Amino acid sequence: GKLWGGRFEESVTDAVERFSESVSFDKVLYKHDIRGSRAHATMLAQQGLITTSDKESILSGLDEIERRIEDGEFVWRMDREDVHMNIEAALTDMIGEPAKKLHTARSRNDQIVTDLRLWCRDAIDMILASIRYLQVALVRLAMKNEGLIIPGYTHLQRAQPVLLQHVLLSYVEQLERDIGRLLNCKDRMNFSPLGACALAGTGLPIDRFMTSNELGFIAPLRNSIDAVSDRDFVVEFLSANSIIAMHLSRLGEEWVLWASEEFGFITPSDSVSTGSSIMPQKKNPDPMELVRGKSSRVMGSLVTLLILCKGLPQAYNRDLQEDKEPLFDSVETIQCMLEVSAEFAQNINFNHAKIQNALPAGHLDATTLADYLVKKGVPFRTSHDIVGRSVALCISKNCQLMDLSLVELRSINPLFEEDVYEYLGVENSVKKFCSYGSTGSGRVAEQMHFWVSKLQIS
Amino acid sequence: GKLWGGRFEESVTDAVERFSESVSFDKVLYKHDIRGSRAHATMLAQQGLITTSDKESILSGLDEIERRIEDGEFVWRMDREDVHMNIEAALTDMIGEPAKKLHTARSRNDQIVTDLRLWCRDAIDMILASIRYLQVALVRLAMKNEGLIIPGYTHLQRAQPVLLQHVLLSYVEQLERDIGRLLNCKDRMNFSPLGACALAGTGLPIDRFMTSNELGFIAPLRNSIDAVSDRDFVVEFLSANSIIAMHLSRLGEEWVLWASEEFGFITPSDSVSTGSSIMPQKKNPDPMELVRGKSSRVMGSLVTLLILCKGLPQAYNRDLQEDKEPLFDSVETIQCMLEVSAEFAQNINFNHAKIQNALPAGHLDATTLADYLVKKGVPFRTSHDIVGRSVALCISKNCQLMDLSLVELRSINPLFEEDVYEYLGVENSVKKFCSYGSTGSGRVAEQMHFWVSKLQIS
Amino acid sequence: GKLWGGRFEESVTDAVERFSESVSFDKVLYKHDIRGSRAHATMLAQQGLITTSDKESILSGLDEIERRIEDGEFVWRMDREDVHMNIEAALTDMIGEPAKKLHTARSRNDQIVTDLRLWCRDAIDMILASIRYLQVALVRLAMKNEGLIIPGYTHLQRAQPVLLQHVLLSYVEQLERDIGRLLNCKDRMNFSPLGACALAGTGLPIDRFMTSNELGFIAPLRNSIDAVSDRDFVVEFLSANSIIAMHLSRLGEEWVLWASEEFGFITPSDSVSTGSSIMPQKKNPDPMELVRGKSSRVMGSLVTLLILCKGLPQAYNRDLQEDKEPLFDSVETIQCMLEVSAEFAQNINFNHAKIQNALPAGHLDATTLADYLVKKGVPFRTSHDIVGRSVALCISKNCQLMDLSLVELRSINPLFEEDVYEYLGVENSVKKFCSYGSTGSGRVAEQMHFWVSKLQIS
Amino acid sequence: GKLWGGRFEESVTDAVERFSESVSFDKVLYKHDIRGSRAHATMLAQQGLITTSDKESILSGLDEIERRIEDGEFVWRMDREDVHMNIEAALTDMIGEPAKKLHTARSRNDQIVTDLRLWCRDAIDMILASIRYLQVALVRLAMKNEGLIIPGYTHLQRAQPVLLQHVLLSYVEQLERDIGRLLNCKDRMNFSPLGACALAGTGLPIDRFMTSNELGFIAPLRNSIDAVSDRDFVVEFLSANSIIAMHLSRLGEEWVLWASEEFGFITPSDSVSTGSSIMPQKKNPDPMELVRGKSSRVMGSLVTLLILCKGLPQAYNRDLQEDKEPLFDSVETIQCMLEVSAEFAQNINFNHAKIQNALPAGHLDATTLADYLVKKGVPFRTSHDIVGRSVALCISKNCQLMDLSLVELRSINPLFEEDVYEYLGVENSVKKFCSYGSTGSGRVAEQMHFWVSKLQIS
């Protein structure tokens, strides 16, 4: 029978049991559940609610259960509903009476949310490490390709020349904010619900500060109803993951583009490519397509959680059991997306020659030319117009700006002088950039230095 | 090595292999994959692309593989990527050369989408049966509670008295439209992509009409690029499921309310209730809370698919591999939600006495009284105002409309006469309803008759 | 005072009035609201619930109100809450007593959903016309570019050569299924809720079949509670729109790619391009970027509706007022996306020469070569491997398959003969396709003929 | 003509102009756009890029434009696309040449994201104030109802008695975390993109630190590509809003329940209620239904943004224009939801007598009884079982636990003694709670004191 079966005469139907069990997925919480139980038992003993001997049997029983689980000897039983009841019932099978005291001044309502906060805290730490790993991979990739100029795009149209390092560091910046979000989320969730019991607290003399401290929480949550009701920490975590996923989907898109025949910027190695079952010549950048694709499930999980919690009254409702699978999937997916992106970064080569050959196309130096005129005292709007007409001339002549003669340039505007050619061409253009955060070589070197140092890359 | 490995010199890294494999989840398509291969091999033989003897070995090899899978003897290998390659490679291990001809004029791009359409077709049939099952459970529940009047609500405020049958049939109607959506979806997806190959079709003389026919499709899809690119049929299916989920979430909400102490309309049996680990008196309607909660994941899966497909260029992109898990989860979840809702319907009792005792509260007969005045020739707006003032009088006297004396009523408006009492009180009020589709007994009986007959309930 | 103010002593606060009014957006329903009121008044008169003279004043009053609204003379008042109350109150101001009878046997609950179904029906018709318009634009674009071969892609890697017509028609196919979805949705929603009143129907002798017929509905809805409770028709409509949006987002992505310097397939005319405020040379395909971007709000609106309806009990809840803005926005956005896509299609030129020059890259003929070997009796898997090795040779020699000598080919496999060169090169490759729905010229001509005829393009 | 028209020969079509304009909604950014331009012009002058006299005309021109906008005299022109071009063009119309220099070393790409960050910063401050306002309203409501015991629920089943103050403070806690999220979000977004220009920075000698400082930003963003590409700050903001919306949707649900006839906990005043157009007796808690409903659009806006950004390559893409309407709507909706919730809180009365009368139902003291046995040394699981059987006895006798005689209790377990009656009954039960954060009176008083002091309520 169920451990809560006192007032029940009939057991639940098979269909309902299958539908409502959670042990098939919440068993991954076993480590955190046992950790919480250890802290709880220790506190109960200190407060005199159980004896020291009870505590000792409970602790050694829990050790044995943890060992069995990790050695694959533990039998998870669906009829025992969830991770909590499986462990408590196994403990009872093992040590008898003392086990029946473990759930004193505790409910599954505060227990699950304690487990979940502990689990999330660890999960965030793992993701943080993976973000760092990807940042390092991106910075190393940048180091390997110092000086490489590629076209910068807006609207997927060639815009201005940029250093590849500059582009790669833009992703490093975005990931850094992702780290900030996760750290804030972790700090905010790091409070202990244990002792909130069902929803109202308890009349037994427990010490919530002790368990909070034991479990590494900052403090116990102040309000027991809030403690068992709210899943905002899960939603916040999944939001942070969704933003990471959004960033990675953009990286995925960009690298898929770069690997195309048309862009041809990168060649992924065979070890991160796959082939076609029908087309013998194909070599596809599948990992980055999947990174882009998998971003959708991370976002979908966030949506699931928001819909789940919408409109529920306080306090615990069984609906909340559904918070776990999206959470677990989001964390695992993000982890893999980060790792595989790093692995991909480690296995691509930039086709310097091909990129350089293609650089003249797209009039990437047009804005530099406009700046030239600004320096000569032309109002920017006027210089924009002059250069616009110069580009139109190039198009009609099917040439580049640097191919226009001074006579031709002067026919558009007499302010052009011989020194204009120091501003034309992609290399000249890049050289001219000087503003903070810009793609100018010195500025990018500053950025590189900052990241190499911050990430302790040697 | 991979079956597509001709031009590759290195194999993929472990992380990439784990990240990109799909066999761990797409193996559930094995039956449909084999079915497709049977049809394809048969066609290839008819068209002279393989010999009859090749075909025979392929077919008997496929039979054996299917048997092994169903008997749990088949070893799924992650390094063989997906269900297609696992089966083809096993076939090759088993029968040798002829197996190498099976993939003639076929790509995984058309193969997977053929499998998926076949699978969805079957899944829809299963869901249709489950909807019917729930409709029957609701109608039977209505039959068991003929004549029971409950308060009808708008804004969760008591509005007008309604027959319970009328409420239950409103869900039956909604489910009927869900059936319509699924049938439309099935018809629209029931076209064959097989033979579209990678994206462009083939130069080999295949017969797509033959395989289409063999697999029970209406016809081959007209455009091979469209055939491998689009997943609109999955999105449509998940949309239909999301609407079912929305309907069931409302049923869940309603029944959770009805099971509360405050409403007290229903008592679920122990067999569909669960208890609390801490509070000994608790008996919770968990299945319906979970039905409500699980609606969120069904909707989340739809969102995942939409995000997945957004912004992909034609034709196949690896992102599309991510369409399967949300699809499979949506189907399984909806199935269980439907079944458990039916099981719950079969295991609740309506508390007739408690409901009847509580009926006088809320002035449910106010609108009937307004109609009374309309029949006396009072414009509706005026009668609405008169009854509004009568209700205000009741509130000040803390009584019901039927408790007001004729003198009191006439003090508000002289048109009230003795026959007004035939319109007051919940039973009288229900009796007066007569419009088509209304809660009047005769009208509800018509509805009941319609559904009993349509659902062939005896 | 409000028209429902009988029992109320205080009016709502300004903040609540502003928060809960809907007239600022639901006034767009005025035409359908008036149409519904005309049908309702006519029915009331026929049933003897109002006099013929009442009906006449109501109808002419409604005519005058409609005229005033269309001429911009009507003053919408927020304190009158919604479109219904604004019109009814204005009618009362205008014609007095008879107006007070209009709301006989009607509630805003059935009225709004009647308006909404009528509005959606019209909206669907408009969208259908816009889809046809885009289909025609795509087919005409295909007609203008007969014979143009472009690379077909999978994984954004060059895969096989395809006729541009074939690609464009794949979108026409997808749009055709979108039409099917909208038609199904329209049929399913085309039932009349009018007469369901608040939720329970009425005791007054109305004729719901008459109003249903008058308003062009198929029949009245069978169950009055269902009639006022459910918004599944809105969700289904927004789902259909989301799938259209998904399709258009892919078209947008593809055309943005095609307009890039790197692909260079198309040049949009100035009339559908925009420039940069800083970079004088830029010419961006903004309309298609916005089509891609706006797909997100169409999908977002669907999500809003699903969340909105999730977990609401029957019958009407005020939450449902929030169904309108997402619906209106979805319809308007889809309309514009379709129109602008068509306009873009009418204003792009394909760069035939540039495309042709780039065609040799990517070994697009590799699969055709594999088919060649299949025709020689080589099992497909073996031929795939042989061609894979041939491609590897090309890569090492930096040449195309057609550049390999027969000796070189034979060194890989002796089955190659002189006729192999009839299979190599993009033009040869396209010529070989013959399967139904393939990119073979004859097959594509069949498709073109089908669509030109179906869309009656002359 | 457009200000970027240099290379263009044709102007855009009307449909494209309507489709791509943003001024109809981005004009709300005018204040922040002007503020940004003031800082930019001042910096340009300091750096010698424009003259002091240019700067003076620009600044006074901007003052005049701001005045005109605020006085409603400014004509917004759709053909001038957006807020930036409208203001710059108007400035040019007004002051001529100097205006043409304002866009020196600036692009709309950095300009819009500067405006948007400034706007979000202000929006967050407004929302923070509104959250505080609601917190105060909740605490005041709690102060007014000191000592009121209501049933606490889990699974919407009566669970344990709780103080109303405890429930209300649980929402205050949740809102406090919402404040934390918004503050983190604001800190993270408070960096200046100005000077990133199109994407690559500029070759002109600008001072990004000066403008950053002038605009109250912490520092300039480090990487110009990142600066113009990413909208993570918008997504984070909308996530924070979605969590607030989730919290408020739960408050809405709870209060709608409480206002029902069945719960009957609260009576909203007429000033926050609305009536029915057909049912004269109805008084509906519409504002809280709408709060619950409007949560869906806040969540929908978040989804829109995620879909929008998914899969875009760096840097600016026109899709990003679509970030504004969801952002603006989210902010306005959340603001109103918070204000109206506070207004509702100020206008409800708790029905003390009715609540107290209903309290005995539901065996709310069962857990307290189990704790009683624990104190007697019974293991909790055993005591849970004993109380479960006691409740079963009550149900069979249709009585409460306190109605059981000591003999009856002892028949279940002999450990029960006379002092058991100090633990039974709702008042006794509440008195026993003592754990930190529990519903015990002293503990709740601590919480009240904390919040009254923190929120400076006098």
C-alpha cells in the first residue's frame, strides 16, 4: 500500500498509477533527495525529535541506498510513485522503525522543491563550466586566425570589413551575459524551502536555519506557502537557457552559412560532418544545424513551464509535477549544445585565400569613404549621398570604388583628392577603424587581450 | 564505417555521434520503416531495378528483422545513427549484396518523411478511438445523472441553473470538433513522399504511384522538393492535439473545482485519488490536475515545432530531426490524458443532496424572471433593470427572489402578478427553457438522444 | 450608467474602466455586430417578441449607425465598454423604447461569439484571396524563368541541380495546403451561437434556425454552453495562420539568402529594397526579412490564445475578451506578409549568367553518376561508395567530376564507360531526372501546366 | 526622398512602405531618441567633428522638436520610416546644414538599440514602482484582516488552516523576487551601444565613454558587433515580465475563486465589479479575470521575441524591428495588471463570519493531530496512519475530529489522552504552528513586521 494510505480503501487503477507516477524521471534527483534527507535527519536528532540512534540508522541506511542506486542494484518501483517514496520505503524495508520517523515535519511538497533547488544549483554550475569551455574554444579559434578580414553583414548584405576575431568575440560577449543571468538565477534560488512542510510549516520544534546551512543555502525561505507554491526559479532558469539557446541558434545559423559553397569561409573537418545516404559528394555541417534546431526545444520547455504555472492557485497543485521533464531536458540539451559548439569550433578551418579573393565584392569600403569626406568637412548626409552616387557609378561600370579614377571621383565631387586611395580597399578600410569596441586592429587586440586574460588562456 | 562514408577519411567524434544520433528515439518508427521498405523493394523489382530474387531476400530479411525487434533480440546501434541505417545495415549483415540495392532511388530524406506520415496516420487513429472512449464515458456519466440540476457559471459566478447533462455534453461537442480536426489533418497528410529521394526525384524508372498505393496513401506528392522539406503536417497534428489539450485542461479545471470542499459536486472514488505524505485527511483529484498540467507540454511541443521550422530554407535541413520527440511526446501525452479523463469520469459520484441544498444561492432564476416581464410586454432592458433592483432587495433582506412577496415585487414594478411564482426557483427556471440547444429538459433530452445514438451507446 | 447597472450602487473606478474596456479594439467588429442585430431583430419580430414597428425602427436605426460609423461620425465611448454596448446605447439614444427590446433573448456572450465567427469567416476569405495572389505571383515568376537551373540544397550544402521552377512550385504546393487548412477551419466554425444567450439558452420562443440561416451559418450550434465557452475556432484559425507564417518565414529566409552577394541569385528592384542610414552602398531585401520576422508575432499570437484558454472552466470567463487583439493582429499580419511576398516576387530578377557560372561547384551531378552505375547493375550502396571516392579524387585535384578522364574513373571502378559523360555536368544531370514530381524538365512542365491551369493564369 | 537614397533610382512601393515603416509605433521612443542625439551632438562637438555652433543649433532644434511632439504639433510621416528619420529630417527642415552632420559616426543600428536600452531602463523603473504599490496594497489588506484564519489548500483541497496574512504575504514574497529579476536585468542592460555604428565602429575620433556617461550608462559595450546584434536584454526583460504575469495570473485565479458563491471569502465592491447584459443578478470580479487573461499576452510576447531572434545571423537584420511592439505591449500590460490588482486589493472585503462558519469542514487539523502523536513518541508514518483512520471514522460519522470522543480515539490508538483536544479544532491547530516561516501567529507577525518596515508602511 501507499505510505499515505490510512484513509483509503481502494488502491488506484493501473492507468492512473502509470499516468501519475513520476519515479521514471524524478529518480535522477536521488542524490539531492538523499542529501536533503541526511540534513533533515541530522536536524531532527539535534532537536530531539528523533534519537541519535535513529539518526545513525537513517544515515547509514541512506548511504547504503545511495550506493545501491549508483551500482545499479536499486529497484525503482512505479507503485511507489516518486523518488521520495521509493527511497523512504526502501529505507523502511531496510532499517524498519527509524525510517518511519524520517518524514517527521516534512512533506513531499517541501521535499521536492528542496531537491529541485539543489539539483538546479548543480546544473547551473555545470552549464557555467560549459559556457566557459565554449568561450575558450571561440577565443582560441580567434587566436588561430589573427588578422583574417571577413565581410561584416547587416541584412545578410555585405556591409563593412571586419576582423574575424571581432566576430568571434561578439559571441563570447553574449555568452558572458548568459553567465551573468545564470549566476543571478542561482543566487536568487539559493534559499531553503525545507521545513515549509505541506504549506503551513509545522508545530514541531524544527530548526530550518540548520538544514538551510547544512545544504549550502543562504537562508530558509521566509514564507512557507510561497516556499511550496512557486516555481519561478525554474522558469527563470529555463528563460536563461532559452537566451543561451537563442545565442547558439544564431551561431549555428552563421556557421552553417559559412560552411556553404557560396560563402565558403570554413571547412569543417570530417570528424564533425556527416554524409548523405544518397548523394555521395555531400558533407554537411550537421552539428551546427542541430544546435540551431535544438534551440527550439529549449524554448519550448520554457513555454511549457509558463503554461503549466499560469492560473494555478496557491499552494502546491499536482500540475507542478510536470515541471521536471522540461527542466531536465532543457539542461541536458543546453549542455550538449554548448559542448558540441565548442567541438565544432575546434574542428573548422578558415579558407583564408578564398575569403580574401571574394573580399572586394560588396563595396565594403563605402562607409570609410564617407568618413573620408566627413574629415574633409562635408556633412555626413552629404557625404553619404556622394558615396552613394559613387557606388552607383561602380555598379554601372562593374568595378570597385578603388578602381575609380580620381577624375571620375571628382566628377561626382571635387573634394576628392589623391589621399582618398588610402581609404579605399578592404585592408585600408579596416586600418582606419579606431573607435572603442570597433573592428580596428588595435581595438580588437585589446578585446583579445581582455578575454585571453579573463579566461586564463595560455 | 557509415554507409555514406565514401568521401570521408575520419569518423565523427564521440560527442558529435551522441549529439546527432536519433536511433534512441526514432526506433519506434521501425514498423513503418520496414513497411515502407517492403513497398519500395516490391516496386524496384516490378520496375526491373532489382531482381525478383533480390526482392525475395530483402522481404524475408525484413520479416526476420521485424521479428527480432519485436522479440527484443535486435541490437540498436548508436553508431548506425538512425532507424533507417540500423535496419539497412542489419539487413546487409544478414543477406549481403541484395541489401545494398534497397536504397536505390531512395534517400533518408524521403524515407523518414514516409515513415513519419505512416506513423502519424496510425497515431491519429489511436487518438480518435480515445476521444470516442471519453465521449462515451461522458455520455454515460450524463445518463447516470439524469435530471440533476447544477448551477451554471459565467465568470465563475453563479449564472443560471443548468442540467448536468447539458454541461457534460458541452465537452462532448468540443471533442467532436477535435475529431473533425484530426480527420482533416489525416486526409491532408495522406500523400506519399516516397520517391522524392534527396530532394529532386531520380533518373531511375521508379513507379511512385505503385508505392503510394501499396502504403495506403491517396497519391504521391506532386513536388519532390516540397515532399522532403515541409513538416506542416506535423505542426497541424500538434495544433490539433494542443486544442484537445486545451479542452481537457478546462475539463480538468472544472472537475478539480467540483471536487473541492467548497463546490462539493463530486466525490472521486479512492481508485482515482491520491493522498498526502503529511496530511492524513487529504484525498486529492490528482489525475485531473495532471490532465490540466500535462496540457502545457502538449502546447509546448507545438511551440517547439513552430520554432524549429521557422526560417529554414528548403529543402531538408538536419534541424528537422528534432521534429520527432515533440511529436511522439504529444501523441503519448494526449492519449493518456484522454484515457485517464475517461477513467476519472467512470469513477466519480455526484453529490445530489449537497448540490440541491446549495442551489437556491446566487439568484439563478433572475434571468427567467426578466423573461417573465418580457412576456408581459416590458422591454428587455427595462425588465433587466427591474429584476436588478429586485435582486438588490433580496440581498438587503438576505433572501431569494422566490421569498419576496407579491407586494414587495409590485413595489418595484406593478406588472408582477401571482403567476410570477411559476417562474421563480431553480426547478421552475429550468422548466421554462425551451430554445434549441438550451438547458430545457426536452432540449437536453434531444441532445442526449443524438449522442447516445451517434456513439451507439446501449 | 451601464446598461447592466440595476443592482449596482457604485460605478467602476477609472483604472478598472480603462483596463476592462474593449471598445478601443473590438469596434472593428461593428459591421458584423450590426449584421447580427439585424438578423436577431427580424427574428424577434417574426416570433412576435417585438412588433413589426419596433423592428422597423431598429433596422433603420442600425442603418443610420452603420452609416455614421463608416463616415467617421460615430463617437465611440469607453464608458460604454464594448462594441455591443456602444451600438445598443447609441440606438437607444436615437430611437428610444424599441432599442431596449433588441437585447431580448440575447447576451453579450452569444453576441460576441456570433460577431467573431462572422468576422473570422470574412477574414479567411480575404486571406484565401491573398494566398492565391501569392501563388499566381510565384507561378508567373517561374514562367519568366523557364529553363533556369539552380543548385538544390540540403543542409544548405549543394545537393543536386534543380529547375528554379521546381523550387518555386514547392512553395505553391505548401500554400495550397494552407488553403485547405483555412477552408476546413471555416467550415468547422460556420455554425451559429446566436440564441445561446448567457450560457443556457432562453425560455422565450426564439427561432435559432432562422437567425443561423439569415447569417449564412450552416446551422445553430447544438449546445448553448459549448456555444459561449469555446474559442477553439480562433485557436484553429491562428494555428492555420502560424503554419502559413512558418512557410513564409522559409521563403523569406531563402530569398534573403538568394539576394546575398555570396549566392547572388536574385537582384531585387529598388522598389522593394531599402538602404542604410550610414553605409551608402547598401541595398537590403528588407521586405523578406520582415516577412521572416513577422512570422514570430503570428506564432506568438497563437501561443497567447492557447495560454489564455488553458485551464478556464466553462462557460464564459472575462479572460476570453483577450482573444481579439491577437486574432486581429494575426490576420492583418498574415495578409500583409502574403501581399508583400507577392510584390517582392514581382520585383526580382534572376541573375542567369552568375548562377550558371557558379553551377559547376559542389558536384551536383554525383547522384546522377551513382544512378549511372546502378543502371550498369552495381548495387546502389556500392555505387554510392565508388562515386564518393571519385568525388574525393576531384577534391584532391580541385576539379569537377566531368573533368576526370575515363582512365581516372576506371582506376576507381572499371565499369565506367564512355557514355558516362552523358551523365556528367549539371545540364546532363537535370535531363536524366524522370520520376513523377522530380525536377526533370518534362515533369516540371507537367507541374507548371497543372498550376497555370488551376490558377487560371493566362 | 529617403535620407539613404544616394544609390537608389526608384522609391519603394506603397505596400512595402506601409509594411516596413515603424514610425507608427516607434515614435514612443522620441524622448530617448532625442536624449541620445543630444549626447551624441555634444560629444561630436567636443571631439571637433562638428563646430560648437553646429552643436548649438542641433540642441536647440531638438528642444523645439521635443516641444512640438509633446504639444501634439509634430507631424509624423510614414514615408520617413521611423522615429530616427522623422526627427532627423524635421531637424534638417528646421536648421538646415548642421542637421546633416548629426548622423556622423552613427547608424540607425546603434541608435535604435541605444534608444531601446534607455526606454527599457525607464520602463523597468516604472514597473518596479508598480510592484511596490501592489506589495503595499497586499500588506495593507493583510493589516486590515489580522487574525483571520482561512483554509489553506493543496490540490484545491482543504489542507491546513492558515492565517490570511500568511497567504497574502506569500504573494508579496513572489513579487519581491520579481523586483530582483528586474534589477538584475536593468544592471545587465545598462551599457552603451552608441558608437558601434552600423556594426564595426568608426574611423572617426569619437568618445564612446563620454556619451555612455552622459546617458547614465555604466560603460560602453565592448564589442560593436555584439552591440548592434543582440536583443538578449529585451528577451530577459520580457522573461521577467512573464514571471510577474505568471504570479499575477495565480493571484487572479485565487481571487476569482474566493469571490465565487462557493468559496465566498471576499466581496469585491461595485467599483471593481461588472454586471451582465442579460443576467440582472450578476456581479463579476472581471478585473482579476482580466489580470489572469492578460498574463497570456505577456507570455505570448516573450515567445514572439524568442522566435524572432532564433536563427538570425549577426549583425543587424531587419527582423529585429519586430522587437518593439511585443516589448511595448508587455510593459504596458504588466503595468496595468499590477495597478489593477492593487486597486482590487483595496476594494475587497473579507466575509469573516462566512469563512469562520465553513472552517470546520475538511479536517484541517488532521496534521496537527499527527504531530500530537509524534510528540508522544509515535513515528510519523504510524501517526499519519492512525490519523488517517480517525478521519475515516469521522467521514463515516459525518463529524469533525474534535467531535470524536476520547473513547473513540483510543479505540483507534490508546496513546490518545485528554490533552488531545488542545490540538483539535482550527484555532488550536493554528496556535500550535511554531516553525520559522510558518503560519503560527508569532511567525506571521514577524513576517508582517518585516514587510511593514521594509515597505515603510505607516
